[in-house]
Amino acid sequence: AGIAYEIINPLGIILGYTQLLLRQEGNDSEKYQDLKTIEKHVRNCKGIVEDLLNFARTSPPKKTSIDIAETLDEVLRFVRHHSNLDNIEVVRDYDPKAPPMRLDEKKIKQVFMNLIMNAAHAIGKSGTLWLSTRYLPESEQMTIQFTDSGYGIEERNLSSIFDPFFTTKPTGEGTGLGLSVSYGIIKNHGGEITVESDVGRGSTFTVRLPYDGNRGETHHAAQHSDCR
């Protein structure tokens, strides 16, 4: 964490000065394009360092009442806007009786985004992503599943999938911190995250979260629906 802070501060200064210079350039100049390249790569570096900081932090979650279905849909809209999901069918199967949950919304969105992006990467050019939620009143537990039709995870890699810096992506396409950070966030909420995979058929990541006392609040119903 100490090293990450030493790196992120000068990166912030570089980004700030780059953006100041960009304001002085016309959009069609060669210098403008060079500065945009600098800006892009500095942002990438900052993102990696922020992942390191998130991995190092053990701060307790700041819980508020959130609707899991609405939160999943918000993350899905964001990912659709920033990534290529045009040829991926998304099938949503949300439990209409699921109660609101007391969770750290920002951190939970980070987990959902990571799992959806990983699923999209596994699927590739076309396929299906299934999102489902189930509330189990007998155990007071919410289950959220992310199932993809991708290649799957080799059995030899399953035991390492949540290890820091472990990644099956090509060099330069992943830091191997996303699932580790997600694992830590879910553990800090008193939950668990597991994976099952069948090579050639896809993978299912399951997040289980304990219900944290929203008794008396109105349940928000989410319709079962499919979307492309």
C-alpha cells in the first residue's frame, strides 16, 4: 500500500498537467492526439495502482440499504455502455421476493462489474450470460449467480482463481487482482464467493451474502426478463 501511494500521487500530477495541456490544443492537432495517448496510459496505470490499494485495504464496509436486482442492472448498463456486449445475450432471472440488503453499494458494484466483465471476456464474440438472484428465507441468505457460456476454467486453475496476481489472461490484459479484491469484499460482508466450471461449457460464479436486518422495509419486486 505504501509503494502504491508513492506511485499514485505523481501519476495524478502527470494526469492533471496532461489535461491542462489538452485544453490548449485543438482536437485535430497531432499534439492533441499525443496528449490523449499519455492520458489514456496514465489512467490505465492509475487503475492498476488503485486495484493494489483496494487489495491492501481492509476497511469495514459502509452499509446502506440496496436492491440487488437494481444494482445488477445499473452495473450491466454501465458495462454495456463501456464494453462490447452487443453479441452477448444477457438473461436475467431475479427473485421478485428478494428483500433489500444492507451492503456497501460501491464495493458490491465493484464485485458485480468484475464478475460481469470476466464473464464477457470468457464468452468472447458471442454467447450467453445468465444473471440470477435467489433469497433463501430459511438461511436468511441471498445468492447471486453469474453463469457464462464461455470456454470454462481448467481444473488445475480452479484452486488458484482467487489468488492475488493469478490470471489466465494474456500479458497486458489483466493484473490478476480483480477476483482477489472481489473475494475480500464479499468476505468482509460475511459472505462467500465460489466458482464451478465445466471446460467447453462455461463457468458459474456464486456470491452468497447474509441478510443483514432490513426487517420491516418494503420488498422491491424485479420482473423476470430477458434482454439483448
